[in-house]
Amino acid sequence: MFRVLIVLAVLGLAVYAFFDVLRTPASGLPYLRKPLWMLACLVPVVGAVAWFWLGRPGGQLPGRRSGPIAPDDDPAFLRRLEEEAWRRRMQERRRAAGGEAGDGTTPAT
């Protein structure tokens, strides 16, 4: 059973690398041309490892994007939201306590 799992893992790695080569644009591929990378990926383990280590343009791993991140994943955006919520809570507390008028100034006593 363990041998079957190893064979399936090696086969899955080779197939994934092969289709990753197919999806990658031919321009900018380092070292080899696209057909040679496809053949290299069919070599068990070594070809796929070579593709992921040397062949991927920009050195990106699968599933990783270097572009902008979503707002809910951006720490600066989340921090700014928390600060705004905190300011609103503080303003509401001051209003409820009678310490602040609606325009941001304190009333004269």
C-alpha cells in the first residue's frame, strides 16, 4: 500500500509539473524551451523538481501571486479599519457623556 502511495505521489507531481509547463507562457522560460521542459517533467521526480526549482519564471511557487493582496488580507487596511471603529466608539461615548457636540467641538460651560 505504501508503494502505491509513493507511485501516485510521484505520478501526481510529474503530471502537475507537466501541466504547469503547458500553462506557462513560452517567453521568458529559463534554460530550456517549452517542449524540452515538458519532456523533462516526465522524468520521475527529477524533472518536476527541476521545473519548480529552475524553470518557473520569476521563481514563483504555484499558487503564489506577487500582485496586490485583497483588502481583508492587508494589515495596513485592517489596522485603519480598527482605528476608525475605535474613533467612532470614542466619539459616541463622549456624546453620550455630554462632552462633545456633533461638530467635533466641546460645548462651552
